[in-house]
Amino acid sequence: MFTGIVMGMAKVIAIDKKESFQTHVLEMTEPMVEGLEIGASVAHNGCCLTVTQVNENRVSFDLMQATLATTNLGLLKAGDDVNIERAAKFGDEIGGHSMSGHIAQTAEIVEIIDTPNNRTIWFELPVEQMKYVLDKGYIGLDGCSLTIGQVSDNRFCVHLIPETMQRTLFGSKQVTDKVNVEFDPQTQAIVNTVERVLAAREM
């Protein structure tokens, strides 16, 4: 489980590409690798990956074809950064919201509005997925737990403070960039349950 509170960014220093499979090697900071062992879960841009090798501060992760196709991790190249969060422990402060690290799809950035001490980013999703995007609800974007600012048709926005822009990739994002989306699991469960109940009544 993750909370959507990103620790910081780590650089991808190598990518070993094979058929329908990749191994990513990241250079991580000391706090990120403290106590890290093979088999541990680490979120990359919100996607839960398993540690396969630890060599001091260089850590390897394997990515399957499904992960590469569904997330923005398949677009990475050596030298790129990713948002990093270690798995939550019992007793940790939950500053964001409960996240599984299972990415539903990507959303495209369609507009960025910069104002003093604030950045508003608008995203676009397929219209059928907007049922999970609620005004002032939670959403996970590239691993960040964020509050939805506004919803308009198949678009929604979030408002970012300077700390978020400095600690995460959102300070350097541009229009047309794709971000990983994890819908709030509680919202998803409620919407899906209501749909099933209504469909059963119509039969």
C-alpha cells in the first residue's frame, strides 16, 4: 500500500530492453534505499514495482509488457527521473490517501496555467472513465495523491503548490506529457456498485 506522498525523484541510469520485458536501474538517494531489500515494493510514478537487485544506491526493477503498455514507464529513457515512494508501514502517518500502486491508464496534459506560487494542470481522459473523477475527490497522478480542483466534460484539473512542484516531476511537466492515473479505490468501488445495482433493477 502507498499513500501518494512522494519521497522525491530518482534518475533512471540504465534500461535493459528485452522482448516484452525491461529492467530499469535507478540511482536512488540514501533515504530511499535505507533498509531496502530484494522483494520490496517501490512506486515509480505511482506504479508498484518489485526490487530485483540492490547495489549500494543503484536499484533494479523488472517491468512486464502489461506495465509498459498501461503506464508511462514504457516511455522512459536513461537520464529521465521518476517519482518515488516506498511502501507504507503500519503506524506511518497517512498524509495522502490509500493507493495500491495499480495504474488504470494514462492521462494527457492538455493545459498548464502558471500563476505566482501556484500551478494548475488540466488533464484529459476517455469520457467513460470520468465517472471516477469527482470534484474535490482524490486521484493519484504519477504517484502523487492530489485533490481534484474542477471537472469539465472529459477534463479535470489539479492545483499544485511549490513544494509539490519541487519534490515531484510536476514542476517540469509540459503539455502533451502523459501521467499515470490511479483512481481513488473507494470512489471506484461505490460507482461500480451503484452501476451494478441499477443494472440489476433494469433487468
